[in-house]
Amino acid sequence: MNKPMMIQCFFFSVLHAVLATQSMC
């Protein structure tokens, strides 16, 4: 699994979750 996009998406999802917002990919 070598996909920076997937990692970035996951990171964004976590960040959104922390910010208590709707995480959209």
C-alpha cells in the first residue's frame, strides 16, 4: 500500500473528526 493520497485522506478524516465536523473525502 503505497498511496500518499490515501494517507492524506485518512489524515484529513481524523482532523475533521477532531474538529467535530463532517469529514468528506
